[in-house]
Amino acid sequence: MHFQSAMSPHTRSAAHTGTLMKNVLYALVPGVLISTELFGWGVLINLAIACVTAIVAEAVVMKLRRRPVAPALLDYSALVTACLLALSLPPIAPWWIPVIGVLSAILVAKHLYGGLGHNPFNPAMVGYVVLLISFPRELSQWPAPGDMLTHTLSVTETVRFLFTGILPETVRLDGITMATALDYTKTQLRLGDDLATLASHDSYGWLGARGWEWVSLGYLLGGLWLLYKRVISWHIPVAFLGSLLLVASLFALIDSTYFSPPLFHLASGGVILAAFFIATDPVTASTSPVGRLIYAAGIGVLVYVIRAWGGYPDGIAFAVLIMNLAAPTIDHFYQPRTFGH
Amino acid sequence: MLPDHKALSKQHPLKKAALPPQLVIPLQQQAGGVNTPLVEVGDTVLKGQKIADSKNPVGAPIHAPSSGKIVAIDERTIPHPSGLPAACITLATDGKDTWADRAPIGNRYSELPAETLRQAIREGGIVGLGGAAFPTATKLTPTHPIDTLIINAIECEPYITCDDILTQHFANEIIRGIDILLRLLGAPHCIIGIEDNKPDAITSLQHALKAKPDDRIKLTVVPTRYPSGSEKQLIKLLTGREVPSGGLPANVGVVCQNIGTVYAIHQLVMQGNPLISRLVTITGEGVRNPANLEVLIGTPIHQLIEACGGYQENTGQLIMGGPMMGFTLEHDQLPIVKASNCILVTPKTPEIKQEIPCIRCGACEAVCPAQLQPQQLLWYSRSGEHEKAKKHNLFDCIECGCCDYVCPSHIPLVQHYRYTKSEIKTREQEMAAAEIAKQRFESKTKREEALAQEKEDRLAKKRQQLEKKTKEQHTDGGTKQDAIQAALARVKKKKDAQDAPKVTEPASEPATNPTDDTPTPQTAAERAAAAAKRRAEKKAQQSPATNPTDDAPAPKTAAERAAAAAKRRAEKKAQQSASTNPTDDALAPKTAAERAAAAAKRRAEKRQSSAHRGPS
């Protein structure tokens, strides 16, 4: 009788990268639902366009690289990239915005560097930055939260607008868009206003930017579930949010008329999404526990710096990319102590 | 967490395996001295009679597991990861199982000096029964003062239950065995470490300790978590002390012994039984009636499987040891050895999931008991960055398989580490050898230059003297001619005398054929490259077998790389020695190239054996 030979270990857990990625997708659901409720069907349409683009791009590029297509699609990494990018985009951006963004993410940021596991930069954030720099107008047109609209676009109206740019006759573009709180704050502060007068503006909600607080809560829920499922570890979200809170508190204490309160920072823009879903991308983050703390704390500080003094209202994509750049160096210096050393 | 599958082999009671008609006893079952047979074919031996031993103090003799006749002493396949044959004594049992005279030490052990006990343990052929089979007497000769004896009853590998069953049956004997060891070591404390998934064994030990209270012995129940049974991890768990990297437990005042070894020591001291049998777990979904058997060393595995009701329908692998660190056997016609704690038959697995790229999720780092960064080590192993791998403490990897087990990308991490470790070791050996060769070559060149210089000086002096003489005697023609002749003859004689020892050196031989010097190193280089290629191809052939879904390009590239590297190395070496002394007699390049080829060959053989060696 002859038996198969193999190297130990001869057993494996059922864990699979595809399962991890699927869990990330599931964890996005609450945030997506709240986002859709507030910002309309465009959220889902953006997601759909981005996902289809990502699947096609991934399949084609794997084919071109003469590698098996099925495993690459079944690891769900392309879909995670597509969803994270789509959720960072304004839900009324024209169809080609998510397409170009996803293509930049998958083709350039991911596969030009060697595909899954080899990319130094977070693909979704590369895609976002490409769009932000190339199409600033499209990227800054955020819809006003639904509770402020007299007319909410139906599915067909939204599809028509995204693909043709034609709105229903009774609706004007500036009727459905509104500056985000971060954007508004930045502009008005530059004009010499102080925070106290700004806070009464429509774009402000009960905690952060109007509507965004709820979306952030949705993402927080999903993020906590990811922690519970051990898909992510606590280090990155805690260090990111902690450092942002710390720096924001410090400056708010120094001058509360110019620097927004710390909780406003947490509940505005993409902070929560980034803390649990984007900065936690293991490929581009630091890999040791201490390294992750430093990496994420760096992102928190950079987000604040860009928001407070930079040229963009929200600084997450740039902060993440800059820290991606630093991750290998951090890993080099913060190798954990080996047993017996 | 890791499912333990231990209930499987505990459903049937412990029994004794039947006496087989033939026992095949490998001569080498332990680390240390190489055993030579003390018997010849045709000899009749009694049970417990010493049949092989070595003169090395680090070692353990082999004893006849039963009475009978020696029918063969030859090379046979033994259960070893390499699958290579080794010297074995084959004993045809006579069925009587007659013991040789035994002289148990008995209760006198408490009066005997430690050295006598140690010697008795060595003579009893006792080795660590946890799997490493390190000679116990040596382990009981610590280099530092010992304050704690740790008894390892953890048995953390899934499926294995032989220590559990042994403890349940022989708790009193084990406690007595601990007393023997504590006296031998002069240690004041003993901790028995056991996982909480063995409640019956824990109860047995508690009863034994109640019956014979001993306040030196503490029973510590630890949570079930692989690999708590790994020596250094267990010491940390039980005492909080961390054995330094590259150090021994004795460095922190600890000696560890497997609980099965303790029982074997008890049997030796109290009954006079050398180590000729052990408990073996026969288990796995591929066996009909899994059980624990008391087995004579040398019993063929297939008989044990038959004793357990035979194989199930679809068997996959036959593993010696546990599923995490055991090694696969190609067939069951192999004997049980002292280190065999488990025979595991797995069911046929449907399909191994395909390996996908590492995303550095860190799951491996979270479970690594050596607190390494497997994800970084993988990166450095793959890219051949040996220095970085060493800096990330690759050599602290205990190959427990935890990282492999949890990896969501199904990367065979441990395989990568084993390969890189052997690569680094080989390279370091090569470099050391090359350094020695270089030094020898340089000193030889210097010596020869000095000799040549000396000769030159002497000749010049002679010539001067001669010229002077000639000037003086220029009128006397005949004498002058004679003097020149005589001088020339003397010079020639001297020259011959100087050259003579050189001729005896094989070194100067190629000098007679100076045109020979280029082809030889080239051939050697080619030979080395060819050998490397063969070797790599063989490896490539093997690896698809181990992982049939693995994609072909990787081994192929590895093969090419290895061949190219070997060729480069050999050529470089040849060039180096050639360029150091271009006028040299071509001996050096030849030897260097030959050395490279020989090294490549040695390496190939070594790698073949080490590639299969399981972690011990």
C-alpha cells in the first residue's frame, strides 16, 4: 500500500483570504444602507459600476499576466478595493468617475506592482487621489442629505443623471448638492469667519457633518463587527482615531474659534471608514503590532494637518498614502522581540 | 482553535500488541554516537540483551525487544523523513519472550551516586520519548545547577493520546520515577505540566500524589493550546523563565523530561527493563478501531494497523507523529522506533486549496509561539535575502506549523523556512570551507615563493664565488674546466634535491602537463552545475508530489536558479584561484573546482536527507 507524502503540517484551518475579504464586504453593509438612505440611489449605482469595472479589470489583467483568473476573483480583494473607492466618491458623480478610479486602482496601483500582496500603496486611495487631482469639480459635488431636499431623485432619475448628466426638469444641480461641512468650514475660515458662526450652517449636524455622523455610525458598527470577527486587530483603528482625537483636542484647546472640536473631526468625512476599512488594509499597512500603532497614529496626525492647514478639506487619502510609504521603514525599525532574545 | 481529535484513540482500552514473527531494529534511534552491532547473524539473543552500542558517551545502546535469533544485519528503510535506508538488526522472535538476566537497582536508587544512576540510564538505552529521542542520560547531565524538573505531559499535538493513557495507567510509577530524577538531579522542585483536555490523567496523578504525598512535586494544569508542549514554550508557561535563543533549559535552571521517559526510567530502575517497548497511538479517520498499544520496538507498522482493525476505505496519508509536526511514510512495512509516539492515518482529503499571495494579514504572527514574524520571513525566504531572514531570527523557528495552519492564503510557510534554513547552513559551510582553502592556498604560495627566493639567492652567491674563483685561476685552463663542471654538477644535484620532495607532492603533477589547466576547472564547474541541476530537478519532481496543485513554474525556476548559482560559484572559485597565481601549476584551480563539485555533491546528498527531516 502506498501513501501520499507531504511536508508537515498535515492539517489546515478553514481560514481563507476570500472569507476575510467577504467579511469586510459584509461589514460595509450598515454604512452603505445609511448612506443610500441619506444620499440616494447614487451610492448603490456607484458601487455597482465600480464592482463591475473591478471584476472585468481584474479578470483581464490576470489573463494578460497569464495567471489563473478564478482564484484572483475569488479572493474578493478587487471587490473590496472597488467598494471602498466607490464609497469615498460623491454619489452623484458621473459614471466614468468610478470607472476611471477603479481602473487606476486595479491596473496601476495593484497589478503594475505585482498584484495582490505586492502593492505598496492602498489601491482604493490611489484611485481616489487620481480622481481628486484630475477631476476636482466632480469630486467635490456632494449631494445634500435627503432630509434637506425637496425632491429626491428616483432610481431612474439617478441613473439618467449619472449616465447622461440630465436632471429632471424641475430640479437644478445646486438644488441637490451642498458643500460638505469640512469643505464649508475650510472655505469660511479662510475668509475670516470663526467657528461659532459657522456651526449654525445647514451642513453641520448634531456631532459632525450633517448626515455623515449617521454614515460614520454605520461604518463604526461594521468595523466593530470586523474586530469581533478578528478580521482586523484593534491597533490601527485605535491608534488612528486616538491620535486624531489627541491632536484635535490639543488645538481645540489652544484656539476653539479656529480649530474644530475633536468629535467633529471623527464624525466628518471618511475618518471612520478609513480607520476600520482603509487604513487596516494589511498589504499596505505596517505588519508588526507596534508598527501598526505608529503607522495609524501617523495617519491620524496627517489627516488633521491636511484638514487644518492643507489644501484639501479631507486628507484621508493623502495621509494613508504617505503612511503607506513609511510602512516598510516602520517595520524595519519595529521588529518585535523574538522569544529568547 | 486546533481541533484535538483525541477522543478517537481513547475509545478503546490500552492493549499489548501481539509479538510479531520478526522485529526490525534500526541501530540508530537517537541523537549522538553511532551504534555498532554487538551480535552477529545467527546469534541467539534474549529479551533485554544489549545488541548494539557506541563508545560515545552521548548515545544510547539498543536492546533486543524479545528473545530469538538474529537473522540479518543489513540496510533497510527506516521510518525517517528522508525515507533513506539505514543499518538494522532483524530479529526472528522465538515466541518465548525469555528475559535475559536483569539486575534492577530497586529501592537502592536513593543511596546511589548520581553518576551511577546516569550510567544505568545510558545503559538502559533510554532516550526522550516525546519525539526527539535525545539520549536521556546526557540531558540529565546539566551544565548549570538545576532547581526545577519539568515533566512534560502536555501532549499538545492533536490525535496523540499515548502519554495521556500512560499517565492514567501508571501514575504511581510516574511519581516514583520523578523521585528518582529529583534525586539524580539534586533538584528541589518538580512541576508536572498537563493540558486540561486530559481530566482522567489529571485525576490519576492527583490520586497518586495523595497516596504518596510529595511536596516537591506540583501538578499544573494548563489550557489546551498547541504548541504548549514545545520545551521552551512549556518552561515559559510553567516558570515564566525564557530560555535564551540558542541556549538550553539548563541555562535557566530547568531540565525537562517527557512523562513517558519518566515511566521508562522507573521501569529500568525498579524492574531492570531497558527501553524495548513503548506506548504508541494508532489513530486517525483512516483506521477502523483507533487505540493505544504497548508495542515492542521494531514491530512493523502494518501489524499495528491490523491489530486496530485495518484501514478504512479511503486513506490519504500515513503519518508518524502528529498532524502538525509528524512526517509522512510511504508505506507501512516500517518498524516502530523509540521516537514513534503515534501512527496517524488520515482520510483522503478532497483537494488542497490553492495557494494565493500573502496579504500580510498577520494571522501567522499572532499565533507564532517563537514570536517571529512569519510574514516577513516568507518575504525574505522567497527573495533569498538570507541576511534579513537571519536578522528576523529565522533560526528561532521551531517549525511547529502554527503559521501554516492559520494562513488564510494557504502558503506552506514551514516548507519555505526549512528550505531557507538549509540553504543558509550550506552556504555558511561552503564559505567556511572556501576560507580555509584560500588560507591554505595563500600560505602554500608564500612558502613556494620563499623557497624559490632562497634558491635564487644561493645560486647567485655560488655564481659570484665561482666567477671570483675563475678570475683567480684564469691561467689554469684544465682546472678551470673541471671546476666549472664540478660546480655545475653540484648545482644540479642541489637543484634535484630541492625538487625531489616536490615531486612526491601530488601538487606538482599537473605541472608536467601545463596545457591541462583550463579544461579541468571548466569540467568541474560544469559538473557542479549539472549536479545542482539534477538535484534541483529531483527537488522539483518531489515538490509537485507534495503539493500536486502547486504551479510548475516555481520549482522550475528554483531548479534553474540553483544550477546557475552552483555554476557561478564553481567558476568564480576556479577563476579566483587561477587569477591569484596565473603561473601556478594549475593544481590549485583544479582542486578548487573539484572541491566545489564535491561540495555540491555533498550538499545535494545532505539536502536530500535534511529536506525530509521532520522537526525533532
